[in-house]
Amino acid sequence: MYGKEDIIKKVILTDLESTDKTMQKLKELKKENEYIEVLTWKKCKDIIDMIDES
């Protein structure tokens, strides 16, 4: 809603096993932001697969 701030509780970031330094950068972001969670792609996929779409 306009004019009302929402509180971010958690942002999940992952890396799709790239060969650059993405995971390193994500971990640096996590150190700077308590609401960021960095997961491996497998762990992220496991969480997505557990979501019941019904």
C-alpha cells in the first residue's frame, strides 16, 4: 500500500552453480543484510518442491 512500509523478513538468494564469483558476492550481501538467506540451488529447489500448490 502506498505510504505504508512493509518489513522484509527474508530474501532467499541462490546461485545456479555458476563459475563466476556469484556465491561469494551473495555471502558478502548476507553479512551486510540480516534478512538475506543464501542457499545452494539444491536446497532452494527442495524448499520449492515442498510447497503445496493446491
